[in-house]
Amino acid sequence: MNKLLICLSSILLLLVSSSLFIVKEGERGIVLQFGKVLRNNDQKTLVYNPGLHFKIPFLETVKMLDARIHTMDNQADRFVTKEKKDLIVDSYIKWRISDFSRYYLATGNGDIFQAEVLLKRKFSDRLRSEIGCLNVKEIVTDSRGRLTTDVLRSLNKGTVNLTNSSGINVNSMNALGIEVVDVRIKQINLPIEVSEAIYNRMRAEREAVARSQRSRGQEKAEKLRAMADYKVSMILAKAKKEALILRGQGEAEVAKLFSDNLRENSSFYLFVRSLHAYENSFKNQNNLILISSDNKFFQYMNQIISN
């Protein structure tokens, strides 16, 4: 009897534990019956919110799906603008599950990796299409917000009005049970080869400007130097002119003094001039003068000897 009671209790406990399941915060649960998603009378998927719930044991299984917002980083890729110029665009997407049943079926049992593969493919196509309608200036300046908004809207609503029996656009992310919450472009760069070409061109332009500035500076320096030399030469010429005038005036004054003295005392003047002549004549001991002693040149010397 005790063994039967224990056996029944164990079976009951197993049934109860198999009938209960807990949905954690940040998750949603869907119930599968024989591999098919369980729906209510209105043919809507039964989605279980966080908490404790019941299911039919052994007949129904529960699939937990992450209901939080996911961030998917996209690898930087090359895109072509309307001007046929290449850009390297780095971006990311924020998305979440909007229809758990459709998401489960479209991604192969709710595989998040498969979901992001499909999302990346559609996002790349839409971003490529939008960038192809813009030029580089529009992309890198005022149109970046409009670009991401257009991509977000086209991902969620689709581009071509192709609807299935449920009225859902098959080109939209709703067909995968996904809602794109946000699209952001982190960085836009030029390809390496284009960046190097632009850098070299900018460097050449800066070097040309530097050479032009140096040339103008040298030209200005030469003009200033020439002006300074001209002013110096003018000042020196003026100084020399004034010096010559003063010297001429001095010599004229000296000549006048000599002339006045000569008129007043001619004998003294002749005496001084004779002394200068003696000094210049006998300055060098090797000088030899052959002249008569009664010559006027020796008149003052003869007077000294006679005295």
C-alpha cells in the first residue's frame, strides 16, 4: 500500500512538474503542440508573458524567445553613391521580435543567428539602394538622419506592395516577425586608396600655398632690403655732400686766412713756407739735392749760418 502511494505521488509530482513552466523576465514563451505553434480560437499565437504557466504534459512543449531589444553590428562595407563614388559605411541595427510565431517559423525554430543573417541581407540591400540615390555631400552632411530614417521605414514596411494571405508585405521585416527599432551609421569613410589620393592632393596644395607664401615673403623682404639700402645710400650721399661742403668752406676759410696773412705779413708767410719745404726735402736722409748755395731756397738757412 505504501509503495503504491509513493508511486502515485511520484507520478503526480512528475505530472505537476511537467505541467508547469516559468517564463523569465525579458523572455516570452510560445507553446508547441506536435511541432506546431499553439493558437487560440481567433487563430492568434498564444504568447506567454513572464510568470508561472501551465501546459499539457508530454503533448505540449515550450519555446522560450528573447523579447529584449538586440543590437546587431554590421561589418563595414563598400557602397556606391549616385556619383559612382565608393564609400565605406559602418553601421548597426537595433531590433526586436514583433511576432513570436512568425519569427519562430521564419528563422528555423527561433534561431537568433539565422534571424540576423536574414536581417543583414535585407538591411544591406536597402542601405545600398538608398545610398545609390544620394551623392557624397548629401550622405556625409545633412542627409544622414534622413538616410537612416528611410532605411528604417523601408525595412519595416517593405518597398514593393507584395502582400501574402495575411496582408503582410513579404519584403518587410514583419514577414520575419521582426521590428527594426533603430538604424544608425557609426562612421563613413573613403576607401584607403581614395583617402591616400586625397591626402596627397591636399598635401600638394598645401605645399604650393607654402611655396607661394615663401615666395611672396622673399619678394617683400627684397623690397624692404632694397628700400633700406636706398635710404642708407641717400643718407650717406647727403652726409658726404654736407662733409664736402663743410670741408670746402673750411678750406676756403683757411685760404682766406692765409691770403689775409699774406697781405699783412708776406715775409713771415714766405718763411713758414720755406720751413715746410726744408722739412719735406730733408725728411729722408738719403735725399741728395744739388743746388747752388746762393739760391733763394737757402736764403733763410744762409741767414741763420751768417748770424
